[in-house]
Amino acid sequence: MTRGIGYYVHHQGVGHWQRACAIAAALDRPCTLIGTLAGVETAEAPGPVLDLPDDRLDDGFAGLDGEAERPRSLHYAPLAHPGIRARMARIAAWAADTDPLLLVVDVSVEVALFARLLSLPSLVFRLAGTRTDLPHLEAFRSADRLIAPFPAALEAEGVPDWVRAKTDYAGFLGRPIAQRPGAEAGADGPIVVVFGRGGGGGAHADLAAAARSVPERDWHVLGPVTGSGTLPANLHLHGWVADADPWIARAGLVVGGAGDGVVAAVAARGKRFVCLPEERAYGEQIEKARALARLGAAVVHAGWPEAALWPGLVRAGLALDPAPIAGLSDPHAIGHAAALIERQARRRESAASGSR
């Protein structure tokens, strides 16, 4: 019987879950998806699911636990939290019962280090940004290999050489883009603004001012918007949409943050891009936006621009050559990531057979 693996899924946003399902479906061996999955539609999972108790504090999850003192190799280890105790016990019981070959961790320093304590080999996802703090580096040391869900061209400056050498760059691991004949638009298409679930969304007044400053273009906004008021005729608010790709396909220019989902979707369609990186831990979006600017793949502006700046930003965005950003997309990235995982699983399988 083929030995399986586990895949730990972080519960911030939906991107981790979506790529976990896509990668697991491409694997040639059983894969158990593990995580706090309340509110996630797990019916789409391509295999077994292990739902864990929630580890978040009453005020949510900000990446740190607020403890006055904690071991320096950890980010999140609140004391007297029964949810954490129960989730770690459940992971340990699963490992003992199923004897997996390895655990893919996307992402958690604590789960990566716990896997090592369980004598369970791991492949750890390394997100964009400068993650050179001690907890991240110790998690990276604990892993067999690291998987970067972005192209090597978007690597941050200042990443240690040993971390780069241990990293396999899988490329953007978003949903495969289905070609829709006749759906694509060139530079004459509308402006499409995309706000992902991981951010705070847009402000009604800011969007209205931007649309009024470029009245010759229709503006279509996808994602949450706060506030209310009179909309200019060229501004259309669509709220959350299950699939942003048809809108991006019709765009002449896309405006959005530097999250993996948005950048991957823009690159897959080869769209001209005005990138407004948002504040994230470890400079994840800032570093990625800087790399996009270096490559000539986007016009970058920190924060939401004042209304007077929009005409120039739109002109600069429309003047971009789409080739650099299109060159960042790999339609086979999911299969590439699955092959990386399978290769490491086979190495572990071979090592286990040789030791018997």
C-alpha cells in the first residue's frame, strides 16, 4: 500500500486552502489535508480531511501571541489555551496512526517545529518577504526542503544563501486559468480593482474620487468596500465574487495589492498592473512589489493614491509592456509543486526501505 503524506493548511484567508486542494489533487499518493477548517467548504477536498480545534485567541490571529515571554524560536505559543493543546494532540495522534512519509506545512513555524519533534520529515512553504527572524530560520532548518509559492525572480533581497539553496521555487500556485475565447481585452478595456479577502478592502470615497479623476474609463471593483455615498456613473461595485478571472480577462488595467492571488491572476492573463502593496508581516507585499518594479512588470505606489495621482498612474500602467509580468506565470506550477513533494516522498520512502 502506498504510504500517504499530510498537508497542513493555514487558516488565514482562502488561498492556502485552494492551493492545498489543487496540489493534493495532482499527487499520486494519499494526502490528508489538516487545519482549522471551520467556514471552509471541505467537500472540494480531493482526499481525507483532519479538522483541528481553533488556536486563535479571542481577539483573532495576528501572527504573535502577545505573551511577555516565549521561547525565541516560536511566534505563537499562548499559554493555557486548550485549543492549541487539543490541535497538537490531534496532529500527533494522526501521525502515530497513519505513519505518513512527510508533512507539508503551509504555513506555521510551530507546526513545522512540532513535526520535527514528532520525528516527521517536513516540506515547509516559505512565503515572500524577508523572513530572516529566528523562528522562521529555525523552521527552515527543521525542514527537508522549502517550497516558495512564487517565481525565483520575485525573491526578496537579503535572504540568506543557505535558505535560497534549500528552496525549490514552484511559481505561483493559484487556480489554473481557463481560456475563454473572446473574453480577453487589450489596453482599451476597463480598469478592474481587486481587493482580496486577506486585506481591509477599499474605501467608498477613495474609489469614487479615483473614478472621477479618470472619467474616460469604467472602473469595476471586486471585493469589500466600506462606506457609502453617491457613485460616479463610471464606477461599479461588485462586492465579493467567487471567480475574479473573467473580470481580469476583460481588463485593460488591473489595480490591486501584491498578494499572491492577485499577482498570480494578473500574470496568468499578462495584464498591465498598478500594484498598491499593503502592509503585511515581514514586508511580504512590499518586497514582492519592489521586485515587480525592478522587472518592469508593474507600476508600484505605496498605499492608496490621492485622486490627483490617478491619471498619471493609469497612463504609466497602460504604457507597460505586458511581457515581463506574463513571463512570471507558469501554467504548470501546480504540477511542478506536486512533483517536488512526490520526489521528496519517494526519497523518504527509499530511505525507510533501505534502513529495514
